Amino acid sequence: MKRESLLNAALMAVLLAVPLVAWVSDEPFLITLATRAVIFAIAGVGLNFALGFGGMVSLGHAVFFGLGGYAMGILAYHAQTYTTLMDWPFALDGTKMMPIIWLVAIAVSSLAALAIGALSLRTTGVYFIMITLAFGQMFYYFAISWPAYGGEDGLSIYVRNEFPGLNTMDPIQYFMVCYVLLSLVLFGVYRAAHSSFGLVLRAARQNEDRVQAVGQAPYRLYLTAFAISGAITGLAGALFADLNRFVSPTMLSWQTSGEIMIFVILGGVGRVFGPVAGAALFILLEHTLGGLSEFWHIYLGAILLGVVLFARGGLYGLLAGREVAHD
Amino acid sequence: MSWILLVEQTLNGLQFGVMLFLMAAGLTLIFGVMGLINLAHGSLYMIGAFAAAAVAAATGSFLMALVASLAASAVAGVLIEATVIRRLYDRDHLDQVLATFALILIFSEGTRWAFGSFPLFLDKPEWLSGTVMLPFGIEYSLYRLVLIVVGLLVAAGLFWMIAKTRIGIRIRAGENDREMIGALGVDISLLYTLVFALGAGLAGLAGALIGAIQSVQVGMGEPVLILAFVVIVIGGIGSIKGALIGAILVGLTDTLGGVLLPRLFALFLEPSQATSAGSSLASMSIYILMAGVLLFRPKGLFGSA
């Protein structure tokens, strides 16, 4: 446990130090890379809440990532074109204010997670995997065929959204916004994982019958965890779309779901900080291998295969030792 | 709308459905016998299509291309079964998903590296192009009609094999109790390899047959794979009969939804709105079908509870 805490602190320090050094030496590209890593980490932490703590293998988390992205895109699109979001039953304008956008992204994605979870959690195991994947595809095709917000081409935003008192177009300032949000999310997830809710959730993953016998309903536990998980990934989606000032159906595609899962696995399933390490490693691989070869996904696939077959704990399993065995 | 169009679209839906069945049958067999969820099944579909396109370009023979697609995908299936998949049988579903996702990355990028990013073209042979007159004056594409017949023949062959042959008995026994048939002296790892190769071959054949009416390109397998998952969820995992009925339901819903829904919306919306609302809803229709089935039968239509 001690080693894991040290590793957590070191990880967060490096993640902060790299962009700060890049800022001093004036290399904005590195800052953007670090921002991507931080945002991917938030998405991974979200999935890990369902996957690592609740044992729900969701292959559809791109839905929440994409919905967060579209929440940002649609609100900002109406603000920049001075059109109303809707006229009936009351007039509603778009907004460029980040905190409001985040809240909307969280609300929309947690509602979607509630709906998808309510249906998918009626089943378990391999059915659950296939169904979450299928619902992901449903949102993807809907986004492509719905022409109002760009359809297949996606939506571009001219200027990054605003945060009071900051210049968000400055890479380091936007990085700090994302970094603070990651820290808050990690703090919240750590607290939730160690709360009575988190304990019962992990207990339910191991033995549903016993949890039921002490008066807890596993279905409701899972559904709550799934909604929280979706909300966190939705927040990451809004930040990612803001980083690129662009949102498209690609964010909803099944490859995105797979990538979010890769962040979790590379880092270590079920560790609060695991996805942070995984996302940082993914960005590092993408950058170094991507420089070596146009076909870097072959190497990524080989590494992933190696991790699954021979190093199941991911980076955290290698560096911090095996998790204290619960199951 | 004329009823001729309706019949034509129903046939299109049936054609799509039987091709989905070729994918779904392999997936559901592999899950039923080995308990494995295989995301790389879409890659085997793609390998079949690329092998067919390459052989057709070299020899000019469509039949040779089909044989090549079967052989290439079955061989690829045996290779990945022996090197990777075999290690996954007693792992949990998460490991299976991740390892087979890794295989997708390797196969897709490998194919892009070998063949480039541009789509290849596989033409249907001259003796199968053109149209054919059906009763009541309906003109229909000969190739698509052949696809329906081939798909139904393969389905019948599969049902016969599983019900009547020795290997079929072993497959059914394997679904019920793996350890027991191992104890009875059946070479279980050979049986697993055979089942995997059979599923792979069917996927590759579907890839080649569909490749002749769509373009052959990297990433063509995964949308079909996910539709095959929907088919299996609807039909019930492990059930070949469920896969056939689920596939035809999905094929018909997808094809007819795309045609009928925009027209339905046109009854009470402006034309432009009706087209966009109708096509958006049509793109979601099979998933709504899946959600509906799940509400009433969480284990699918023919799943064992």
C-alpha cells in the first residue's frame, strides 16, 4: 500500500512537472500532449469506476465521452451563432462558460448511463459486453445520420470556451484547469471507493448473494456506479472537445471505447490512479511509436496482447506489486 | 409505395440477414463451445474479403476467390487459435475482450501496411451479374438471390452437421460439459481448433461474398461484427437457431426501417424533416429491437435461462 501511495504521488508530480518545464522552455506541443494525457486519464478513471470497482466490462464508454463532447459542441455552437438552443417550452441560449458546460455534460452523460445501465444490467457477463458495445454503436450511427449538428463532419468551435479569470487559449492555463479537475475527480473516486458504498460495491462484485443477504440490492449498486462512471467520462469528453475545439462522431465510435479501456488496462484495473498511469503511457507510446512508424497500432496491439497474457496487473502491478488479494 | 419495392426490399433484408448469420453462427458456436468472446471475428471477415480480392485480381476466377477466402480465413483462425486464443479459454471475459481487441489492432494495421488504405474492388463474376425475373413480374439482382440461396444452404448444412454428424455430437457435448467429453477420450484441443477454424471460415466466406457488392477495405469487419453481436443477443448466445432467426430479424429491420420510416414520417412532417428524422430513427431501429427483446427476455429469444 505504501509503495502504491508513493507511486501515485510521483505520477502526479511528473504529470505536473512535464508541462511546466515545457512552458518554461516554450514548447506548447508538449503541453498539449500532457493535457491530452490528463483528459484521457479522467476518462479512464471514469471507466475504472465501473470496470475496476464494479466488475462491469463496458465496451460502450465512448457514448459518455462523446455525449460530453457534444454537450460542449452544441452549447458553444449556439452561443457562437447567437441562436437559441430551443424555443419551446422556454427559450434557452447556448453558453461559452466552461463550468456550465461541464455540469451539462455530466448531467447528460449520467442520464444516458442510467438509461443504458438500466437495460444492460438486466444481463451479465458476455451479454453485458455485447450490449454496451451495441448501444455505443447506436449513438454513433445516430450522430452520423442526424444532420443538425454537422452529422458525419462534426462541429467546429472557433474559440475555446471561457473560464472566469483565465485565458483558456493559453495552453498551460487550460492544462491547469484539466489537471485540477483530474485531481478533484481522483479525490472523489478515492473517497467513494473507500466509503461504505464503495465497499459494498466491491463486495457485490465478489459475491452478489451475500450482499443481497445483508439487505443490499446489487442492481441498484451497479446502476449507481455505472451512472457515476458515465458522468466522469462525460466530463472528460467535454474537456477533450474543448481541447480540440472540435467534436465529431469519432468520439462516439467503438474504437474510442476500446482506447479508454486500454488506458485502464495499461495502468492497472481497480487501482484509483491506474488509469492516470495508463493514459500517460498511452500518450507516450503514441508519440514515440507514432514517430517510428505510421502503423504504430501494430506495436500497440502487440504490447496490449503482452500485458493481457503475461502482465495482468498493468503498470501498477509491475511497479507497486500485486494488489492485496481480496478475491 | 409500390408493393414491388416492398418485396424487393424484403429480399434485400433477407440477403443481409443470411450474410449476418454466417458471421453470427461462428461467433455463437465459439462462445457456446469454448466460452470465448471473440472481437477479432471481424478481422477474419476482412481477411476473407482481402484474400478473395487478391486472388480474383490474380486469376480472374470468382470461384477460386471464394475458395481462397475460406482457406485464408480458416488458416488465420487456426494460427491465432494456436498462438493466442488457446491461452484465453480459462481467462475472464475482460482478458478475452482485450486480447482479441489487440488482435484487431494488429490485423487491421497489418492489412493496411500490406494492401494500403485504399479500398480494393472485387467484382461479381459475369455469370452472376444482371437480374432475374421472379414470379409476379418482380425483377431482382441475380447475385443477391444467389447470396440468399448460398446463405440458406450453409445454414442447412450447419444444422445438419450439428444434428447428425459425429463432430456435431461432440460440439453439442462440448457445449454441455467440456470436462466430461475430455474424460471420454475426445481430443478437446483439436475440437476447439476445429470449431474455431469453422467459425473463421464462415466469417471469411461472408467477407468475400459481401466484398463483391461493397468495397473491400480495412475496418470493414467491425461494423458487421457488432451487428452480429446484436444478432446473438437477440437470438440467445450459443443457439444456432437463435442466430438464424436473430440475423433475419435484424436484416429485415435494418433494411425495411431505412425504407419505411422516412415515408412514415412524411405523413405528418415536412419532406426534409421527415427524411432526416426517419433516417436517424432507422439507424437506431435494430438497437431498439434489441432493447425490446432484452426487456422481455434478458437471455435472448432462444437462450437457455
